[in-house]
Amino acid sequence: MTELTTVEANVLNIILPYRFDNPIKFEKVQERTKPGRRTLQNVLEAIKKKGHPVGSHKTAPFGLYMAMTKEELEIGMRANVKQAETTLETARIQRNIDFEEYWRRGINGRQ
């Protein structure tokens, strides 16, 4: 595993005691660490990329937790996987735009 930065280690230490059925709310982690929302999201992404099993509930009980099993981690990744699939589908559609056809149709020809 790659070594954590000080900020990453601080965030991970806050999440470590929390489990699947008793997660810590994102806002609580943010209050304790003081970074902005986007910064904390980036720190969490870095922690996950470094191999730490941080899961997140996007439905009740909302929050972050340390997964103890593969199943808990899979549940915590569902929203991320769905978002990634949606992003890739959008990119696929945009890459296939026929620009000549698009601009030839004009404003009224677009759906």
C-alpha cells in the first residue's frame, strides 16, 4: 500500500472506528478535518486508491465506514459504479456526434 499523507491519515483515523451499520456522516468528518467539501472528496478518493476499504452509504444510514467484507465494500461502491457508467455512456454518445449532421439540421431540427 502507498503511504498516506498527513491529511489522508487524519481522515482515515476519523473513519476507522465506523462500520457498515454505524457510519459517520460526511459532514462530521468535514467538521473534524476542516477542508472544503471538494477537498475532502479528493482526500477520500486518494485513500481509496491507496487500497483502504472505505465505503459510503448513499442512502440511510448515510455516511462513511470501513468495510470489513467484500460485500460491504461492494454495497458502498454501487453509487460510484453507477455514476461512472453514466459518465462513460455520456462520453460515448458525445464522441459519436456527427457534427456535420448536427449543424446542418439547425436549431429547429434538434430534439
